[in-house]
Amino acid sequence: VFLMAWIFGIPPWAGVLAAFLSILMGFVASRVTGETDITPTKALGPVTQMTFGALTPGNLTGNIMAANVTGGIGLHAADLLTTLKTGWLLGARPRHQIYAQLFGVVAGAIFIVPAFRIIIPDPAVLGDSEWPAPSCLVWEGVSRAFANGLDSLQPSVQIAMLLGLGIGIVLAIAEKFAPKKIKAWVPSANGLGIAMVIPCANSIVMFLGAVVAEVLRRRKQDGNVIPVASGLIAGESLMGIVVAILVSAGVIAK
């Protein structure tokens, strides 16, 4: 709260509210991540942005940074639970994992910032054809749109928000109280929401992956699902970092 007020000019009461909203967003993000393995940071941020847009109209910096705090805490809460679940599967002790997380914060602060400077030496390049950074552009656009609260939203957008809220409530109630035969066919509201904010190609590939996993399960080979999926995810991520470093060093063409 002190740093938000000192660095970004956010009123102390607004910082306290952001901290309170962070608890709620942490629960929401953790559940969505548990169901879909995708943390909805980009979807949760606008909730805070709209709230602060109504409470502190015109404060663009405070709007985006308050949302950054709540979204960031939700992101890390979900990631921490994911790590704890992985450790539980491997037989690790939660206390030792918490210690490792605390040391990881220090290591991340030391190494991530220089790595970002190497890959993105000038933040002005974000948003161009080479570094489109769609998430950054979304946060910027939402911050400008929500700077004045709900009044800045078109009536159709407000209706769509209420419609989505109603559908989410109905699906949550059906998931909890519907008969067992019907409950199996009730779609996940979290899954539907995530599918609307990630690229269509990602949703299609996730569907194909689920089909492959189901085929392996029916062939009694479901033990191979996690190793294969982990290898695909880790390989793509590591190769993306290597390619970015090689491009920055001029070893390969952009």
C-alpha cells in the first residue's frame, strides 16, 4: 500500500481496497487454473480496472497499477498452488517448497530483470510487428476505456457483462446442485470464459490434446499423457527463449 501510494500516486484507501480484491482474485485465479491450467490474469485485471475507474476517475496510472497488483497476486497464487500440487505428486514437503518459493523470488529479481533488458532493450518496441505484445495492448486499451468507470462503456457492453455474469451464476449452481446424470454435461463456466480470451488456435489445440489424452486413457496408457505433455510444453518454452537470445545477439535473422 505504501509503495503504491509513493510510486504511483494511488490513494492509501485505494491501495487497501486493491489488497482486499487481491484475496478474491487469488481464489478465482486458483480455481480457474485448477480447471483449465490457464491463469486468467488478462480477464481478472479489467474487474479491478473498472472498480478503480469508478472510484478514482481519470487516474490512468493508478487504474492500471492497481489492476496489475490484483492480477499479479492472483497469477502467483495460482502458480504457487500448481507448484505445490506438483510437489505433492512427487512426494515433496510443502514447507520445503515454500522455502524454495521464497528463494525463487530473490533469484527471479536478480535474473529476470537483466533477461528482460536483453530481450527487450527498449520498451517502446512493444506493440510493433516484431514484438506485438497483445496483452500489453489489451491492458492499455482497457485502462483508457475504464478510466471513467462504467460510464465509459457502451450499453451493449454493459448488457454483455450482465449476460455473462448470469450465465456464470447459472452454470455454477447447476454444477453444484444438478442431478449426477445432468451434472456430467454441464460445461465449466471457467473453461468457457478462458476460451473467449485466448486465441482460437490455442483452444483448438487444447481440444485435440484432450482427445489424444482420452484415446490413451481408453487404451490404458494414460500414464504417458503427463510426460508427453510436459515435454511438449517445456521444449517449446525453452526453444522460444533460445531463439529470442540468438535474435538479440544477431546470430540469426529476425
